[in-house]
Amino acid sequence: MPLITPLKRRDELDPEGLERLLEHVLAGGVSGVFILGTSGEAANLSYKLRRELIATASKIIRQRAPLLVGITDTCIVEAIALAEHAASFGAQAVVSSTPYYFPVGQPELIEYFEHLAGEVPLPLFLYNIPEMTKVRFEPETLRRLSRFERIAGIKDSSGDLGYFAQILELKHLRPDWSVLVGPEHLLLETVLQGGDGGVNGGANFHPRLFVELHKALESGDRARAAQLHEQVLRLGKVYQIGQHASTVIKGMKCACSLLGLCDDLMAEPFRRFNPPEREQVRATLESLGLFPR
């Protein structure tokens, strides 16, 4: 699951909030923790804070679940340095989306990830999120990158089911590849297509829901899966408050704040929800039985 980053102040980690949040998601049964992704506001955090987060999260988790670390950067030297830091604290894998700002051509993308996979000390997961990076991993690019044993799989947050079906075909070439989905409302459909699971932000505040949905799908209990999927769709109202793209992370952080897990301070330039929006999040949590009426 993609962890939010609890903050006390600008450029200051909230270690107590981080511990409460991690204990919450681990108790909920998540199969892995992914820090410094989109939900973790990685692009807005200093390198100092990123390194502190890796060290602190590793000490709290104590190998109870795999720790995956986002290393997405516009500079390959910084990405490799962060991967080495993650490895030194016992992380199991690193994750990178396409470099952003200047759009990268597919031949350049292949070469970039050939170099990255050859130099990072851990297994590498690819992260397709073209809404944020302006570039997607084309299926042919992924086919070529699948030759590298160090590249272990992909998380797709494009929301494009046709594209997801195409990348699932890569499992014929690499049966060991993990193909995971980001948008949680697509978890049921993509697993039924043959996907391996989800990396879903709602697991920050309702981890058991996503764990139980995946278990129901694995066991073939379609009726139970459908019931849980309806709850996932209701949970999604948390992300539909406000007018900006950042509302998704604001919703996650607000929910965690209302549940007493951590503060909802956002990394600048973003700001937390105001009281009217907080009440809307509270109402959704109440409807899911997460917050006392």
C-alpha cells in the first residue's frame, strides 16, 4: 500500500504519527508498504526528509512487511543514491516512474531504465502514472525492459483498462512479473483480468477493506468481493471533495487525521482541507463504520 507521509512542520517528519500509521496498516494485514510515492508527496519532500523517512519507517516496520521505496527523480544520480540509502536500511525493492518535466522519448526511457536497473542494488518496480509525468511506458518499451531480471514488475495508475490488458500480456514473457493497479475502484476488475493486486491509497485509513477484497478474489468468492467492492466505491467519495488534483492526498491525510493516526499537514505548496471539507470526509468514514456517529 502507498503510505502518506506524516509531517509536523515544513521539512519535519512526524515520527510518532508515522509509527501509529504504520502499526495501523500492518495490523490491517497489508502485504507491503510503499513509501515516497504519489500518496507520500515524494516530489515535494526534501532529500533530507526522504532519507529520514526511509530510516524511520524501516526501524518501525522491523521486517514485518516488505518495504518498497520510491526513487523517482529527474536526476538518475539522485535516484541511485536514494536506492542505495534504502538498501542500507533493509528495503526490499525500489520503485520509479518515468522522469518528469521534459517529456522523455521511449528510446531514452529504455536506456534510462537499463542504466537504473543496472546500478540500483535492489529489485526495481516500474510505476506508470502518465497524468503526473506526461509520459507512459509504452507496451513495447515494457516488453524490452522485461528482459532485465532486476526489473520485477509494474504498478499502473493510468486508469486505462485496455492498456492494463496489454501489459498483462507481459506475464507470458515474465511469469514472475507483478502487475499491480493503482486506482482502487479498478482493483476488482483488474484482478479478475489476471492482475496481481493493488497499491491503493485508501489502505492508509481502511487497510482491512482492501486486504479482505483481495482475499475474496483469491478464494473465488465473487459475491463477497462484490460487496467489498461497493464499500471501496463509497470510500472513493473521500477523493471527490474539492476541485484540485491534490484533493486525493488531502482526502487520505484528512481521513487519517480524523481517525487519530497522524496530522493532515500537507507538503507545500498544498494545504489541508478546511472544516467544511473535513466534515464531508467524516461523513464518509461514518458511512463505512470507521468513525463513531
